[in-house]
Amino acid sequence: MAEKRDYYEVLGIPKGASSDEIKKAYRKLALKYHPDYNPGNKEAEEKFKEINEANEVLSDPEKKARYDQFGFAGVDPNYGAGQGGAGGFGGGFGGVDLGDLFGDIFGGGFGFGSSSRANPNAPRKGGDVRVGVNLTFMEAVHGCKKNITLNRKEACKECGGTGAAKGTTPEVCPDCGGRGVVTVQQRTPFGVMQSQRPCTRCGGKGKFVRNPCTHCHGTGRINVKKTLEVNIPAGVSEDTSIALRGQGDAGLNGGPNGDVIVICSVKADPMFERDGYDVWVTVPITYSQAVMGAEVVVPTVDGKVEYTVPEGTQSGATFRLRGKGIQYLGGRGKGDQYVRVTVEIPKKLNKTQREALKKFEESLKEENYEQRKSFFKNLKDKFGK
Ligand SMILES: [Zn+2]
Ligand SMILES: [Zn+2]
């Protein structure tokens, strides 16, 4: 049996990913590897099982916590008991329905079922409106309030959403008598065949507007430019989406409104580099600071801190400041900050400085340089002398 892959790796997300990120990653992969799309593909089937197993654990806060702490052993009592790890999950995927995956994505699932086509008068959820928002690194880290401007369809106030001019109401469609469908008769060699098709005059609604509302041209909805204030929570990153429920297009036939989906875009920062919820900072130090150790000022996302670089620090050495990283999106706790120190070499020295450095260099012995010592030993072993 192949080695089990880490669940976060399976879903392609960092440890500490939010439940939203887990959900998103799972759906994307589940759709890609769903057996219905990959008939007879054994590899896709295995992948699909793996994805579902990872999701089963990571989407359940309790199981996730056990997994984070104890690994596979925390969520599957059979793990490591000699019979492979799949036992605890049954390994099946019969319960994952394509419709569920799509339904979740498109909110409400219409368009896949036949209900909306069969009955155009059925309540329908309004469309989602997507808006991008640009954030600085710090705004994404700490959260902020942002105004976004968008266009959405609202119910026409003039006609109350009916599409009929003020003072009139939609009438029963004369072509179909309000049934929305018309019966067509066709003569065939086998006799007269009857079939039904949607009424074209009313579009299957059974209702017909004689005098359309001038405000919305009979559609019942109008485009409105709207500015909304959004609370961007701390910890968002590139492509995080925030849903503002019910703020999208107005629903149809009494259906619920769609959502506004705000998609974050984060500008790169000249000082901080982000890796999941961890932050990387490079601090240049001098040669003598590296040699003798020093107190240096290190920027963190929450302000400056002092850090003691130990004596004999090598260029490129990395230190970790635990819990000084970014606040987890929608959760407690923070990532870490990594401080990478580089030794900056002066590009030019004056005569006195050169003399002093030369004198200092001459005072050093082979023992002062560990790496050089082993380097020259290896060189000698290879090439002699
Ligand atoms: Zn109107
Ligand atoms: Zn009709």
C-alpha cells in the first residue's frame, strides 16, 4: 500500500487553512476527479477517494483538531495497525453527488434540475455579483473596512417588480390561457400526435403584460449602482472571497436575493513576505554584528521588536519568532514570523579601514573558520596538496 499523503497536501492547502479555503479546495478537486467525469479512470478514482477522505477529516472541526495534533493516528484507529489506513473510511464515494457539488457552488442548484425550466413562475434566487477589492499587505493582515461599488439588479419600485405599467396588472396570457404551455398537434403516418411546448408569447409564465412598465421596460428589475461597506476580516489573502448574503441581484418570483462575492487582491509589500499565515522578513546586519552578536530591530506585522542575534551568526541564518505572524482567518491563533539575516558587505572602504581589516584578518587562524577548514580539507582529499 502506498504511503498515505498528508491531508493538507492532498487538498493543496497550507496547514492552518480556513474552513472556507478547505471547502473551496475540496470542491475544485472533487469536481476535477469525480468518477462521472473520469469514467474507467482508476487513478482519478483513487484521487477522488483520497480527496474525500481528506475533506471528511478537515471539514470536521473535531476530527481536524485531532488530526492536527496526532496525525493519521488521531482520526483512524486502524492507522499503522498493519492493514493500511483506508479502513476507517470505508473507502467508498457513493455518497458524493455531483449535484451536491454544483448545487453548493451555484447556490440553490437551479439550472441543473428541471424545476426552473418546467415552471418559470417558481421562485428563483437572484444572481451573485462579483466585485474585486484591492488591499495593502497590512489591510489584509489586520482587516479593514472598504467601500465597494457594484451594479446589481433591484426590483423595480415603479411597478413593484411585476413589469406592468403603473395602475395595470399582468393579464392571463391569451395564447395559453395562463397554463404556460400550448398543445401542438402533428399529423404523422401513425396518426395525430399531440405534444406540449412552452408558450412563446408569455415565455411559459402564463401571464402577459399588455402595457410594460416604462421604468424597467417590463423586466421588473432595474440596474442600480450601489456602494456597500465591507468588513474585511483579519487574515485574508489573495483570492479570499467574502460573501455578503442577500446583497446581490434581486430574486425572481419571490425568490431570495443573490449574494455579493467580494474577491480580495493583495498588493505585495516591500518588507514583508507572506507564506500562508507565516511572515518572512530579511534583516541586513553588519559583519561585526554577525561576528559578535547584536540587538537588532526587527519589523513585525504588529510593530517593531528587539531581537538578539547570537554571536557567530552566519549570513542567511533564519530565526523564528513564534506567534508573531498573521492572525488566522476566522480562527484563533497566529502564524509565526521568520527572520532571515544577511550580512551586508561594504562596497567601498577607505585606506584606514582597509588597513584595519587587513590587520584583523591576519590575526585570524584556521580555527576561526569552520566551513573554510572543511572546504580546504575536502579540496586536498580530492586533488592532493
Ligand atoms: Zn417596472
Ligand atoms: Zn402564454
